[in-house]
Amino acid sequence: MSRHKVLDFASAPSIFDDLRKQGKKIVQCHGTFDLIHPGHIYHLEEAKELGDLLVVTVTSEEFVNKGPGRPYFNDTMRAKNLAALECVDYVVMIPYAAAVEAIACVKPDIYCKGREYENPENDPTGNIGEDVKTVESFGGQVRYIGTVVFSSSKIINRHFDAIPEAVKTFCHRFGERCTPENFRKEVDSFASMKVLVVGDIIFDRYSYVKVQGLTSKNRIISSRLLDEEVQAGGALAVYRHIAQFCKRVDLLGLIGADGWSQSMVRIHLPSESDLCIAADNFKTIIKQRFLEPAAEGKELLKLFSVNVINALRRSRPLHGPPRLKKQ
């Protein structure tokens, strides 16, 4: 029954348009909803009381930016959890990072946020202003509600294995010593710093495969390639993080003279910050991981990894496409 509540993003707007023509007052809540807790229940029930229909829009997993291991539950499970609630009439997964597209999809009469967002400074994304403008552009209004407040991130970080125990302990102790206001003040003070990042440039290549079984002769895992993605790692990842806080950051690292790695560096590193050295006798470091995508109710399965490092001696480069032998 609850699966009929989950609507496709592309077809949802026309459904909501028809409901408005029927005189229905639509209320919208938006978020990640990674772990449903009492705070969510109170928030959603209070929102439902403000109108005829409650639509919950949820950020798709590929756009969730809450740190490693998040979201803890995939899109299917989060949508199913919400649809199972009696107070929720419809659920829509949103393939965007911000809420503006979600609001444009629903065009709510009332858009609900937690009371903590009444002060825009409490919004770490800084998007609440755009959200309000978008709601009002469709003739709606924003209401701040919530009598019980919990944090999914705090619950998951403290009681789930989303992050390593050592990191969890450090963050917990740090949070006890430093207030959010003091932390923001210290981070803002980084803006005037000039930083030089020195280190290995590493590219993380994730190859997603579907395991089909074992070969009959050699008992080798046989799999079908589904997708691949390459992410900036090592010193390049450090540079990208620091560049969010400091106006001037330079990067010094060693890469191979091949074209593909230089092109990848250029995507993330502007020329004025690029102090990287391209060497003919050096192989750009690649850490390739073969993974089986997470299925419903299961976690992502890591099969094995292959590291391309300069210590390897091969007759041809391991990075980039293989060379075909002439017959």
C-alpha cells in the first residue's frame, strides 16, 4: 500500500497540479530523513495538521553531503520508511542537492522547516534564503514548526558504524570543548591565510560490477562492469577542502606526463594554484576499487582493489586504456 505513495520526480508536478485544482491544500517537508526518529514524527504530524496533504521530498543519495557513510540508508529504504507513516501522503526523491528544485516540483501552499531555521545563521548550507524566495514565488508561505528536536546525524555518528571509532571519539570530545559559534569564528579566521599543500596526488577509481558467479575452470570471480567513476584523492582532495576556507591555496605534487591525469588535475585545480610537476618516468597514482552496488536492505560490497604506484615496472602504462596488439 505504501509504495503507491512514492512518486517519480518527473511525473509528480502534474499530480500535484491536479490536486490543487481539486482544492487540496498541500504542505511540504524536505530533507534527507536518513534515520526516522521521534523528532521527525512530531515534525511531520504537526506539518500534516496545517493542510490536507503532506508531501515529503527527500534528497537522493548521490546528492547527500553529510560526510562518509551517508546516507546510511539508500533511497529505496528511506522512501519506504516515510511512506509507511500514516501522516505522509506522498514521497518524492529529488535528484538535486538543494531544496529549490524540490519546492518547484511541489509548489506547496505551506513549506515547513524546523524552528532552528528561524535564525538563518543556524543553516550550515546558507540556502534557507533561496528556499523562502522560491516558496513565496509560487504563492506559498514558510512555517517553522517542531516541538521535539533530534538530529539524525548525531544519532548515526554516535551509535552506527558510519565513521571510524577514533574519528567519532575525537569529534565527540571536540564538540564538548568548542561551541558552534567559536568553531565558526575560528574557521572564518582561515580566510586570510596563504596555504601550500605538498603531497601525493592520488585518483580513486571506483568500478561498480555485478557479480555473475565463478568461472568453471579456475574459480575466478566473473562480473559485469556496470559503471565507473574517478574521484580526486590524496593531496588534491586536501587542496579542495582547504580551498573552501582560504582565499589562496597552492598545490605541489608529482604526476605522470600522460594527458589524462593532467586533464583531471585541471578540472579541480586552477592554473594560478597549480605547482604540480609532470614527470615522464612517474606513474600517476591510482587506487582502483571494485565494488558491488548496494542492493535493497544490503550494504555496498567491496570485492578487491588494485593500486597503480610508481614502484610497478611494466612494459606499458597501467593507467589509461590498454593498447591493443596487432594480429
